[in-house]
Amino acid sequence: MTIPQPAAKLHRAPIGRRPGADPASTWVRQADVPEIPAKASIYTARLTIDVTPALRGRIKVVAFRNGVTAADMLRELLEREYPEDWA
């Protein structure tokens, strides 16, 4: 008759050293600089539109060539086409 042996204890292998500062906290604190407002405090509404994959690609290529993000480029386009005194 065989007596069952207890399962060997599994030990966790160390992953590595923890960073000195929490990177997420450091990133969040950067938005606390009063001279440079965070985009979230300026742009508070989200606009979703459906475009074809080809148009999306063209938008992204033009933005890349101009060295800006597609969102910034489209915000500028919308501001130009629909200024505050438009209505």
C-alpha cells in the first residue's frame, strides 16, 4: 500500500526590483502643473463619428506628415470651420 505524499510547496520566483517611485503616481502628478492645463480640463466632450477605413488611414497619414496627432489636427479643423462666432 502506498501512502500519498503531500504536494511539494510551490515557491514564487522573484520578478525583479520594485521601482523607486510609483510611475503612475509620477505621471499623474505631472498634470498638477498650473501653468500648463491638462487636455482633459480643456476638452470635456467626446465626439464619435463613423468613417471608412480608407478615410481614417488618410487622416492618420496627413497628421503624421504634419507631426501632430489626428485628434489635434481634427480639433483645429473643426475650430476653423466652426468658430465661436459662427452661430
